[in-house]
Amino acid sequence: MVNFRKIKTKVDKKRSRKKEKKSRSMKKHQDFNDRHAMRHSELGRMTEDRVADLLAKKQEASELVSFERYPANSPEDAKGKDFRVSKEIDGEVVSASFGITISMREHQDHLMKHPNEPSIIIPPEMNDERIWWRITKILKEKKNARV
């Protein structure tokens, strides 16, 4: 005769996992994840500040017609847009919006949530020339898509 009471069902396994979540090791793990998320969000805000400074310099140098930085938690930010830039290319003013991410994982999440919105991966070690090249690439692609 088989004792079916010792076989764990999915519901039993789920209950035991809930108990594990309340354990000290799970609390430590959750605290680690929370600190990691805070570091990444801070790094992301610093990167957005860095890009805004770069765009301001390019606008002063007349390489850029205008730019706008969308505030956090704005409707545009919810659509995956961090900046909108306008540049004159071949006598025509081209505008494009784009998002900024600091890691490949966040970039993939951005593409899944906003497939039609371009995104730039900007790791901390990337220099300003490379960032500017990627922004102009988005603008050129936008211009070529209109033609």
C-alpha cells in the first residue's frame, strides 16, 4: 500500500517556499537585491545627467538644434523615452526620442516593453564621443526611415 500523504503536491511545495522566504537567509538575499537595485538606479540617474551635460555642450557648440530631457515617472518616461533631440542633417531638422540603459539586461527589458523606441546602452566606462556617435546614429536612422 502506498502512503500518498508523504508525496508533496505543488501546493505543498509552494507553502514550504513561502516559509523559506521568511527565513534569515532569504531576508539577507532580499536585502542584497534591494541594495543592488538602488545602486543601479543611482548609476542610471548619473548616466542620464552625464548625457544631459553632453547634449548641452553639443547645443552650445551648434552641433545640436535642441534637446529635451524627460523627467522621471513622466508619461514619456513610461513610454521608454528619456531624451528628445533635434539636429540638422543635410539642411533638414531631424528629431528623435530615445531611452538610455546601463546594462544589457535592462536594454533587453526596454526592447520588450517598448519595441519601437530606440535605446542606447551606456556602460560607465563609455566615453562621450561614443555616446554622441550613437545619438547621431539614431538621428540618421530616423532621417533615412522618413525618406
